[in-house]
Amino acid sequence: MKLTLIAVAGTVAALSLSAQAEDMPGMKMDATSMKGMQIQQETQQAPVAKAEGTIKAIDTTKHTVTVAHGAVPAVQWPAMTMAFNATAKQLEGLKAGDKVAFEFRADGMAATIVSIKSLKQ
């Protein structure tokens, strides 16, 4: 019985959103647009931050790159050395000791490289 009530409540909430959208010219609310709103909200929660640093290690098995980087004001991080998740393609041509500029998304204590490039001198 409880599951039925939850499903009914969810349906009523969705119908309510749909009815509100119909009252606003140019607004159409459906599952696709609601999913788009969720993706936009998730993107807003994990902004892209930029940093520069020096690669200390690359672990191709764990798909991580350890970078000693400067402070990152965008995410209120001090300078530190940490591992970032990265794809094999992102790490191609990079090696320990390379100075790099990179962009990443932070999610709690985990961070994922969005882009990375060597600052060859």
C-alpha cells in the first residue's frame, strides 16, 4: 500500500508541474526537459576549475595522475599534491616531471580531469 501511495504522489507531483508549465506560454514540461534540468543542476554543483602543476606520477592501471598543484581558488583548495581520475587518452604523451595546465571537476574529495596539456618550455 505504501508503494502505491508513493507512486501516486510522484504522479500527482509530475502532473502538477506539467499543469503549471501549461499555464506559462512557451513552457513545455516533460520527462526530457526535467532530465535536462537535473543535468544542469549536477553541472552547477561541480564547476570546472583550472590549475597548473607538476606531474608526480601516472598510474595507468588505476587511471589516475598525481599532480603537485598550486592553490585553486575556484574550489577553495590550498596548494597540494593529489591524484586525479583521468582517461588513458588524456594521459597520452605525459610523464612524471611534466609541468601541466589542467581543468578538472571536483566531487567531494574526488576530482576528475576534464582536460590536461603539457606546458613544454
